[in-house]
Amino acid sequence: MAQTIEQRIAEIAQGFGQGIQNYQAQADRQRAIALQDEARRRQQALQALEVSNQIGTSTGRFIEPSIVAPMVQTGDFSGLGSMLEQAPLTREAELRQMQLQRQAELDQLNRDYKQARINEMGRSKGVPTSKMTPDEKIEFKVKEQKALVEAGLKPEAKKDNITADMRKAATFAERVEQSEKVFNELSSQGFDRSSLGSMAQSYLPNALKSEALKRQDQAERNFVNAILRRESGASINQPEFQSAEVQYFDREGDTPQVKEQKRQNRLTALAGLKAEAGEKAISQIRQAQPQSQVSQQPAFDPNEAAKELARRRGAQR
């Protein structure tokens, strides 16, 4: 049966409408894909900008985010160090270097001054102590201890009945506790070793790393050496060190729960060393540190010795 004109028109209109719907659906799919691609590019650009800013802040050198972007995508920052070596220092970095150099000079002058004071006040006209009278030895000791106190150095501590193993464990415990203090201090300052920026910096030469990352790395080495040396007593190979890093320290991808678990592992290791050493050994190790690190009363009291010397001289008259 032949179609009427109206039927033909209706059929054509229906086909046209279906074609429009198909076209719109395809356009919507392409638009969604384009939006996803744009969002991904923006996210990558933001990550590249963040890494570029962190590297610039920590090293004093600038590298374009467009150069960092492929490294962020692949996670391979192995070529970043050679790129940064070619970049000039910023003004802020130059000033920081000058300040560090000046501080090093001042520290050396301070050490020289302290040593000079000891040499000046801690010696008794070059006479060997073996040839001194008892009173001369006391006077010599008074001068020497006063020189040490004035120079900011600690007079010698009294000996105690502590075994070599206890003293060794106390030394390792102190090193572990020092490392934990560094971790807590850096964390309170906002440093995150598990961040993408810190991971990128770890590929750089040491001279280009931030001060915070340098302190973190040193504290981690100090911690691992203390723990593993105590356990094995031998030198530590690279696989052992890497295994300890994964066990004790925050790394990229760690969740807050994993970070807390690692912190508890460190505290458990510290508690074990302290228990093995005992309070006396730990106290002795702390007393042996410079007074700038540990405040304590000197074992030898120069004032009491001076009074005793005056009493003896008065009795001789």
C-alpha cells in the first residue's frame, strides 16, 4: 500500500528527530570527556606548581612548572638535580649562605676563645701536677674548673658503677631520643616528610635540599644507626637501612593511621633501650654532654675547694 504524503512527512520528521538526539548524545559525551581532560590537566598543573614552589623555597633556585609537570606525572625526579645545578641562586639564598658562613665564623671564634680561657686559667705556670704539693694541686683544680665553668664547658663528672653494656645502651637511647625530638620539632613547624615536595627533594644533591629535610635525614640516620647497631653490633648495609626507613619513618602515601603506628614503633624502641640502660647510665650520659645541651651541677665545686684551701693555709699559720 503506497504511503500518503502525510505518512512520508511524519517518517522523515521522526528520523530527523532521532538524528538530532544521537548528535546531542555524542556531543554530550565529547563534552564530558573534554571536561575530564581539562580537570586532569588543571590538577597536574597545580601539582607541578606546588612542587616548583616547594623546590624554589627550599633550594633558592627556580624551575618552570612546565618542566616539573612531566616529572610529577611519571614520579621520576632523577633529572631534577642536574637542572637545578644550572640555575643561579636567588637573592634570598645568597643572603642565607652569607648568614650561615658568618655564624660559622662566630662559632669558631667562640670555640677559640673558650680554649684560650682554659689554657690561660687552667694551667699553673707549666708545673706538672705530679710535682705539685697537695695545696698546689687544689689551687690548680680550682683554676681549671673555674675556667671550664666560665667557658661554658662541663667539669668532669664523678664515676659510677655502671657496666659497659649499660653505658652503650644509654648512649643509643640518647641518640634515639634526640632524633625523636627533631621529628617532633619539624612536625610542629609544618614539615611533612611524606609530602610530594619532600619526596621530590630527596632526589636532589644534599646542597640543594631544604634545611628541614637535611635535619630529618640526619635524625633518621642517627635513629637507624642507634637501633641497628645495638641489635647487631655490626655495620649496617643498605637493604637493612631501607627496611628500617619503611618501618619507622613517614613516607609518601602513608595514611595518618600508618604514621601513628610508625611513631609508636619508634617510642617502643626507645623505651626498650632506656629499660636496658637504666636511669643511672642515662643520667651519666646526659651529664657528660656540654652544658649548652644539658643543665646540671658540676661534680667539682670550685668555691668549696677554695674555702678548703683557705682553711688549710690559715691552719698552717
